Amino acid sequence: MTTWRTGSPVELIRFAGANRLRVTVDCVAAAGRSGPRTVEPYSFRRSQDGNLLLFVVNDLGELRSYRVDRIRGIQIESETFSPRYLVEF
């Protein structure tokens, strides 16, 4: 399932965030690095240049964002999280 005209499974991310489930995101970074990262999903935002961003907290407790168009896959994990910030899904 995709929405926001992104071609990415954003509804899976929204479901996971709303239910406080961690997700494994397979993405390609701007510098060309790629690979899965297990994160806590918090919100989507549009950047000033129109890109859809996913805001997460990574396994080091750091706030990060990923461009949704660079996400290649999502897997919902069974592990829950206690939100550090407001979850906005």
C-alpha cells in the first residue's frame, strides 16, 4: 500500500508508529551508503524543496530523517518502543 504519491509503503510506517512498533528501513543515503536500519518512527514532514521525510530515532537515540523516495523497503518489527517525542501519525 502506498500513499502521498511516493511509491513507498508509508502506510506501513504510519501503522507501526501509531502502534509504537519499531521498523527496519532499507534505504540509500545521499552519500551512497545503503542498508537496513531499525528505528522508531515518529512523523512525516515535507521539506522546503518538496521531499517527503520520515523522522525517526535510531538505535543510538539520535533523531534522524530519511527521504521517503530513498526507502527501498520497510519491515515492521514485533519490538515496541516508548516514545521519546510526540508520535504524529
